[in-house]
Amino acid sequence: MSLLDFKAIPPIAEKIPRKLTKHDDTRVDDYYWLRERENPAVIDYLKKEKAYYNEVTKGLKKQTDSLFDELKSRIKQDDSSVPYFFNGYWYITRFEKEKEYPIYTRKRESMDNSEEILFDCNQMARGLSYFDLASFSVSPDNTLAAFGVDTTGRRMYEIQIKDLKTGKIFPFKVNNTNGRGVWAQDNKHIFYVQKNTETLRAERVLRSNIELPNSNPVQVYFESDETFSVHCSTTKSRQYILISITSTLTTEHRFLNSNKPLGEFQLIQSRVKGLEYFVSQYKDHFYILTNANQANNFKIVRAPIDYPSKENWEVVIPHRENVLLEDLELFNDFIVITERERGLSQLRVRRWDESEDYHIPIKGETYCAYTGFNPQFDSQKLRFGYTSMATPNSIFEFDMVDKTTKLLKQTPILDDFFNPSNYKEERHWASARDGVKIPISLVYHKDTVLSKSTPLLQYAYGSYGHTIDPGFSSNRLSLLNRGFVFAIAHVRGGEYLGRRWYESGKLMSKKNSFNDFIDCSRFLIRKKYTSPEHLYACGGSAGGLLVGAVVNAAPHLYNGAIASVPFVDVVTTMLDKSIPLTTSEYDEWGNPHEEYYYHYMLSYSPYDNVCEQEYPHMYVTTGLHDSQVQYWEPAKWASKLRTNNIAETLVLLDINLESGHGGASGRFNMLKEIARQYAFVLALEDNL
């Protein structure tokens, strides 16, 4: 007997047809009115959805609570980060038992010295239903800290200044920012990015003198092109402040000597459609990771700071067709390059004099390796991380001279039965319908018998060139230990197999992402890792779009699907420039104001393609304050799915009325959301 209440009566959203016409094509949206955030009827309906969810899942409460306790029990609650040394201080982030939020601390010169608490986020979050400290930046003289706080989940941060000697907060405050303050070397001028209050686009860089809190900030840069956003940062040396202007396919950077905060920002290289470049600085040169001159997988060049434009770029690491260059880290004697070949990341160490050039030895069939935080130039030691689907995140220190590796910390897993050797990791290559081989990383308990009866949760993202690496999750153990297989389908649209892998899963090739996911499912079924009765699809945000397209195209392959904060109303959203973040994504999805893109996007948009058919069980999440995917997209989609679903399956909308795109804040509150999702799929298995 199922613990899910299939007899509960779902809410019925009123149908108020709205005609949407573009390019002589008319669509009728019955639920367009749900976007009226200030309409009491909308809030009332959302509350009814939440009540329905609670009613359907009330029988799962005991199991959900048990799962939450299980997830929580694996976390070392009084844990702390590996300390790092910067500008005379050791910085540590630590957690205390039963507390949701981190405590940021530092110790002067030696780890033996007394602890100085910079920010106790538990105290700062008291009385708030949501809290996020975006970041903090300490002034060059170590006496002040700029920090940004969001209390709604909308990712609109208020920047404030804290005196680290007295603990007092300055009267200086600025709203609607990305949460990051960048200090000039004079310790009184800060630069920060402000967002448009309607579109949430990061559009301007301002400079303020914190000693004059009542003075008006000075705008030092404004980006008028709505397809671009701005970001402000410093170079590793803190000698230069950077303004980075980015769109999906094009970047531009400007720089300012940090000792001359009242000066003018200088251009490195003006924007050229399709030219991407990312800037680091060492001594008198900029080191630039770029795709210039058809370097599709990127190359590294350098240019004198006095003459930084493209005609002065000198190749340091050339482009290679089969190796993607992802990042670089600069030291006095070494450059470290993060590379990716056949999906696996590698760390390449090269001396400036080219006397040595080698890769750090890393083993595994499927894993993730990455450079950590390395703020010191004058060091022969590289801090890097390693994880796999069976290995908890591990922080290592590698001596680039002696070539020795030291484990600094591996995330502790408080589970008496956990041992990496208890789990099997595999990588397979599925054939897509067009003959392309799609990688799949998967993990399962060694005692799990693979058959048609094995439950399998298949996950993918597949957009923006964002690679989902096969990393560890202690939460996932709750499924693996119950006989589940977990699989990541590295579909086109990510960069797992290089830049072309991304380009072949976007714009007019976007359907490759969905087809790849379906073809990976068929491969796993054919190999008897599972069957349609036990297969579950999972994805969030743009990965939720993928799930939506997949269940429209191949609903019979899945017993259930989880779509977290899904971007499903693609055409309507991308036609509306007033919706946050729309204009900056034309290069990813296409601009539907152009007929060419409109019809292609319409052909896969999950909301527009819901039809009368049998859908799998659906678990959909959203947050009322979501700034990335507005709450009404999942709400409309759930209503339309319910209306058209002719199967006796559930369509649940789990809406958080107090959070945004990232869900609940706090390390334990987030576990409650995971526990609800796991309880859902486990209940579906029990119902078979």
C-alpha cells in the first residue's frame, strides 16, 4: 500500500485564456494570470497547491523525517574548513553543532593565536526565514570588511561595512547589488555592482567613499546593452581592479590601478561577437584564457599591461582540438592549467622557464579534480581538490618542486557503514540516435544486483556549457544504500567533452540535449541497469527544462520525474524583456523575436508542448522569490500537466513561499527539501 494519497483532490486553477500572438502564430495560455504576484487570488492558489502537496504526502512524514535525520547524521556538525593564509591572517570557516549557518573567523600570523570572529551568520540570521551572506571582502589594511546580505532569496544583496576592530557597522549601505565589494588600496574607496530592480541585470559599477556615507556614489561604468551583465573583481595581486562585461558568447574587460581609485578604467580588448577572454595578472603582464582566432577549446596568451589589446597577445599555451583549457593559476615559478580531455579533468604544472611540464598524477575511471584557493604567488605548493562519486571531497597540497602530495582534509562522513570500496563507479558511452557517443557516469552499492527491477535516478543539466562533474554526495548514500543506481548523463549542452560539446547542445541544436538524455535512458534499460517501471528523471533549472522536454517526448520511459525550479515556459519568458535575466540569454536559447528561433523554441518548450497523454509521476519545486526562474512557470506547468494527464499518476508542486532559486537557506533546511524528494521516489518504488 502506498504512503502517497492518490485520492486527494488537487486544486484547479481557473482558466482565463490569454492569446499570445507572434510571427502570425497565436498561442492560448489559460494560466497566464498566475504571474500576477500581487494578486491575492494567485497567492491563494499557491497556498492551495502547498496544502494539496501536504495532503498527498502526509503519509510520508515519518519516512521524510527519518530521511532528514539520516542525511543530517552524516554531517560532522562541528566541522571547519582547511585554513588558508592571506595578507597576514589565517582564514577559517567553521560550523557549530545544531547551527544552520557558517561562522567566519581568522587568526593573525599563526594558527596558535586567538580566534577573531568576523561574521557569525547564525546570529545575523536570527528571526529571518531566509538568510544568505554572499561574500565578504577584507580591506588591504585588514581593518574593515565589506559584506553582502540577502534576506529574501531574490539574490538582491545589501552591502554594508563592518569595522573589524570594534565590531561596529558603518552607516554606509547600498541595496540591489550582487553582494560583493571590491576595495581600493587606500582602504576607503570600494567598487560594487548594482542591479536593475526590475530585470535584475547587473548593469552598473559604482564607486563610494565609505568615509563619506552621505555622499552620492559615482558611476564608473554603465552597460547599456541588455544582453550583457557586469562584474567587478580584483586580480590575485590586488594591484588591479577589473570590470568584466559578459554575455553568453562575448566578453570585455577593463582595468584600473588599485592605488589610483579615482582614475579611469582602461580597456583590455573591446568586445567582438564570439570572442571570449578571461583575465589574470602576474607582474607586468596580463595572462588571458581565450578562444581568439578559432581556438575553440581555448588557449592561453599574455600581453603587456601597458599594451593589452588583441594585437599584442603572445601565445603561452596553444590551442588543442581534443583538450579543453578551463582555468589557470599563476605562481612565481609555475603556471598551473586545468585541462579536460575525454571528460576527465587534469592539472598541468609548467615552469615559466619551460624546464618542466607535467600533469599531477590522478587516477580513476570517472572523477573531478580542480584547483583550490591559492592566494599566494610566492609558493611552490598548490592546493587542489579531488572527488569522485564514491570518494568524498578531498583537499590536497601538492609540492610542485618535490612532486609530493599531502592530504589536508577529506570531508568526514559520519556513517559507520560508509567505505568508498563499498560502491562501484563506472563510465559508459551510450550511442545517441545520430551516432554520437554520450558519456554516462554512474555509481551504485556493490551489493546491488543490476536488473530490470533496479531503481535508477538519472540526472542531467546540459546548458550554458556548465559541466556536471561526477562528484560525491553524502546525501546520495540514502538512495544507493537502498539499492538505487545514480547516473549522470553528460549530455550535449555542457562542456564535458569540450567546447563543441556545448555548441552542439544550444540554440538550433538544443534538442540534442533532450535526445541524448532519452537515448542514455534507453541504453541503461537495454543494459538491464533498470526498466521504465523503475527509472526516474531528475534535473533543476535549465535541467528542469530538460526534464520537461523529456517527459513530453518519452513519458513511457520513466516511472517518475523530479523537476526542481524548472525553466519550462521558454517562449513566453524569452519574449518578455521585463522578466529578469531574459535578454542576457539570447545567445543560449535564441531570440524568439526572430521567427527563425521562435518556431524552433516553440517546438520543444515544455509548457507549450504538454499534450493529452500518460505522464509519469511528477514532483515539481519552485520558490515564490525565485529570481532565475519565476515561480509562475512551474505553477502554470503543473496545472497544465494535471489537466492533460490521462494516467493515474501524481503531479505535485512543492512551493516554498519564503525562498528563491536556491531553495531554503541553511545547511539543514536544505536537507529537508532533499528528504522530501527522496521520500517521493522511494514511495513510488514501494507502490509498484
